[in-house]
Amino acid sequence: MHTLDSARGESRLVRDLKLLGRMAAMLYGYFVVGGRLRREYRRCERRGQTFWVDETGPTRHREEPLRHP
């Protein structure tokens, strides 16, 4: 782990470019990947379907562990 005060042997430019790349990746994830998910969610909502985040759908009911034999 490092802080901004610690010397890592890399220039400020390299550090700033890495930070810029990370920020760009976060923006891409939010707008592109998240946008696809949001559109698909709205499509399912209009059809009255359940939107499953994992492609396989439900594997078991969420209240199953609460049931007693």
C-alpha cells in the first residue's frame, strides 16, 4: 500500500496517466456496460418479466433456506 506522499520511483506524469486511465475505465463501465444493463432492465420491465442479472436465472427460491422440514 502506498500514499501520495511516498516515493514509488515513477514520475507524476505516469501516475496521472494511470489515474486518468482508471477514471476512463470507470466512465466506460458506467455509461456503456451500465447502459446496456439499464436498457435490458427497462425492456423486461415493460414486458412484465423479471430481469435476472445472472444469465442462468434463479437457481433456488430466496426463501428456501428459511423453510423448516
